[in-house]
Amino acid sequence: WDEDGLTYARRMAPARAGEIGLAIARLRETWPGRKIWLVGTSRGTLDAASAAATLGDKGPDGLVLTSTIGRDGKQGGTVLDLALDRIAVPVLLVHHANDGCAVTPPEAAPRIRNRLTGAPAAELVMMDGGDSGHGRACDATTHHGFLGIEGKAIRAIAAWIGSR
């Protein structure tokens, strides 16, 4: 179980995508005509990518995945286990070259990007620099969370979304 009570399998299930779809529908009602982008980080990449792959035209207008789960940590799956070819919206992957988290290895990011064959655009931004921080390798206070280069990562994401 994740600390928030969600297993990896639950995050990747169609029912979870449906929950996210309800939130997207509500946002579309509240702000008609606005583009809705899903952003998932680490374990949240499972939720975001699964929703984008499952919901079709009821899903987001774009997807950003940061520190993406690309290696099975014996918890139940990775983004690579999803039907990534069914994602039909622009996708930006942002990863840190020195991410030390066992389930988000930098070398998995290009494989994930290459599987996004249905996306009209799929780009990988590999960040470098910042601070190695302290704590567990999968915590936000390390390269995994872009410690020390948060602003640089946010600007790269915002610029990419803005160019769409």
C-alpha cells in the first residue's frame, strides 16, 4: 500500500481512471473551453497515465509525467504496463538524470516516451543539477523531487504546455 492507501494496481485500474474522469468532467463544466492537463509525479504517474490511456475524449487535453514509475518495485506495476499507445494527447516526461529512486530510473524514461506512439507529441526533458538533498531517494527532498531546480522544472513544463 502507498501511504495514501492506494495500491499500484488500484492506481492503474479502470475504476480509478473513472474517478479522475469525473473530476475532469467537473472541471470542464466549471471552466468551459479551458484545456485540462493532468500532471502526475512518481506514484501519481500511474494514475495520470492510466486515466489518459483509458478515458479517450473524456480524458485530459494533455499529460505531464514527472519522475515516472518505470521499474517494478514489487508493488504491482509500472507505467510501462499500461496501454501507452492509447494515449492520444500531448505528453511531456520530465525526469532528473540523477534520480536515485529505485522505481523511477532515468534509463526508463526514453522507453516510456518511445511507447507513446498514439500521442501527437511526446517529449522527454532530462533535468540535471540541483541538490541531492537528504532522506530517502524517492522523497521530494532529493533529485527525485527536483530539489534546488524546482523553478527550472516548472518553467520547462509551463513553456511546453504553453507551446501546445
